[in-house]
Amino acid sequence: MDFPCLWLGLLLPLVAALDFNYHRQEGMEAFLKTVAQNYSSVTHLHSIGKSVKGRNLWVLVVGRFPKEHRIGIPEFKYVANMHGDEDSIKLSDQRVPSHPSKETLHRNTVGRELLLHLIDYLVTSDGKDPEITNLINSTRIHIMPSMNPDGFEAVKKPDCYYSIGRENYNQYDLNRNFPDAFEYNNVSRQPETVAVMKWLKTETFVLSANLHGGALVASYPFDNGVQATGALYSRSLTPDDDVFQYLAHTYASRNPNMKKGDECKNKMNFPNGVTNGYSWYPLQGGMQDYNYIWAQCFEITLELSCCKYPREEKLPSFWNNNKASLIEYIKQVHLGVKGQVFDQNGNPLPNVIVEVQDRKHICPYRTNKYGEYYLLLLPGSYIINVTVPGHDPHITKVIIPEKSQNFSALKKDILLPFQGQLDSIPVSNPSCPMIPLYRNLPDHSAATKPSLFLFLVSLLHIFFK
């Protein structure tokens, strides 16, 4: 008996490389299930719901403790294939943008394949590559390759410029289907959208990106806006604009084509491969705004390919161009400060408001059921306000160092000088109603002020950290 060949045959399922082809639902499911079986100690495969046609919305979790949240380990996610493919703008749509490239060219086929290859790279590098091993040790990474499997399966004849499949089976654009903080979005909430909204409530997500196609740019919130967020200046900025610019540049600067800003011919140019979503054009009911406002999760949108449906032979180059960016972006979940809030007896306090002075969110960020908070911040000095209902605010100062700790944000636990009444701090109730919260905001806002200084700080932090 040829024992070397026998051993090779036994090991082959663990090391066989994922091919560079477009994987339809059956092939994608088979790959995810194989990974979950072969790497069960660091992965957990589950479905967060079903599409209109009953297809599973799979999420593969990669981490040292993949099946459950651990205190101090931040939750990160990637979501792709939100648009199964892309249809052209309907003539009846009254929200036709002045720059049609964003609306007509979204395509998620590349993102779907990139996330499958990212999964393959993570699990096969664990224990071999120190950077990936540390990342898996310190982060719980959730990867959803396809949010719109029905749309992907609807594409029968792929084309670089036009094919049907952008919307879900009910012909709803899922990236116009979420509650909106700037105007009422009275659309029928779709099963895929509802599943994601429920998913966001079950995890303490800190950082995220959703992968699209049809352009080469990293787009950051807000996608919609009002005068108070800078709409009169053709932009819409969050209170954390410096962090969002930094995050977008982190991804774009490591993608050799994206950072050029003009690789997609006959389309809008993006300096350094970055844009504010609203500056590109306003978008109602988008997922990244929803994440930031109601899920306390910083999310950006990554447009990864000029062609809507590139030929399969080009997939290896897309992986090579995005691999470093995908890994580096995950590491940014460890920016800033994290910790727990306790009462004087050492009991963790859930649903406590923890906000940085001068960058308060329209829907205040609160501790989770373990009393944890995560605040993504660039290096600098900050004042943190901690507020418990019925008590005076507690103020603490933190200094985020220039050199972040190895795969960990600065740890800062906060002890409040009273005994908390956990029953009086309900964690299950939503902190903010899902209505246009920005409707009645005063017109003057720090977000409308020029952010050149913050922009330069972000760039310096990228290149000299």
C-alpha cells in the first residue's frame, strides 16, 4: 500500500484550494458546509433567515470562540451580494440620480466570490500566519457571502453592463429597504431585510462593510442627509466623520486600482478612491446608514469592480487586489477604546449610554447586556460621558495612543459610584424609534463644518502609523 498517497488523500479535503469560478447557491452552500465541518474549532455556520424563495441566508463565523460572544472580543462582519445582480434604472423611478453610475452599476458578484476566498484564506492560514492567527484569536468575524441569493440565481446570461437580478424575488431593492433616519421609507420590508435587522439585534457588531460592484470606490455614511448633516454642501457627515474617512482610506489605499480613483472609464472619478455616500448621490433606506444609527455599527460600502459581471478568469486578479484591504479593514475593529461599565458592587450595567463628548449620536450608543461598550476612535484625547437613567452623568477622560495595542483597542472599564438597579435599565427595549430622527434636528451642526483637518489627520494616521 502506498501510505504517502493514502495520507495525501486523507488531507486533501482540508487543503484543496477554492476555485476561481462563480459559485451558485448549491456550490456556495457545499463549500460553506465543508469549511464548517473541516474547521469546526474556529468556524460556525448558521442561517439568519430565508429569502423570498426560501433560500438560506448563510453566515459563517470565524473566530477562536465562533459560537458565542466573548467579553472583550469585538464582532465584525462582511456582507456581499445584497444586489443579486443589477437591473437598469426604471423610468418610473423618481429618484434618478444626477450621477447614474452608482445606481446603474451596483453589482455584487465579485464581492460574493471574494468573501468565499476570504473564508478559505482565513481558515487555511490559522496557525500558520501569525497575523491571521492573532486576528482569529482577537476577533469574531461574521461573513455573509450572499444577502440576495434569489437575485443571484435569477441571472441566466451574465453581462458586463446589463442583466436582471439586482432586486430580490419581489422586485425590491434591498439597499432601499431599511428604515431611514432622514425621511419616511414607507416600503414593504422584505424577508432578507427583516432577517438582517434581527441579526443586528443579536450581536454587538462594531465594524462592517458591504461589498458591491460597478465602480471602484470606498463610500462612507451618510448616504442620505438633511441640512443639519451638511446637505447644503453636497455632503452628509456623521459625528464620526474622521473615523469614517480613515476607514475608507484604509481599504482604498491598499487596493492598487481603487486608490487611483479613475480606473472606471466614462464614470465618476473619486479622489484617492474614496467618497461620501451623499456626495455621490442621495440614497434612501440604505443599509450602511441603518447600521450606524440603529445598530451602533460603523459600516462602509465597497464598490469593487467597474464591470458588473467580470469574466471568471479575472477573479484571481480581483482577489489579489483586495486581499490586503480585506484583512487590514478587519483589523480596524480594534481602533479606539472598549470596556465594561460596572456599579459599585462590580455588577455590569446594560443599556447605559456611553458617548464621546462633541460626537453624540442621534440615537445614543449604549452598553450591551454584558455592560460592554466599543467606541471606534482615532488616536487622541477624548472625554467620555456615561449616563444611567436617574443619575448624574459620569465623566471620564481617555487618551488613545498613536500605536494601538496588538489586536486590541484601549481597555477602559468604568466603575460608577452607585448600586445599579438592573431591572430599571431594560436592555430589550429599543433605544430609539425607527423614524426619521434627523427630521427635527437644528440646521446648525458640527457635521456641516469643513472637515479638511480631520481628513488630513486621517491620511497621516494611515501612512505614518
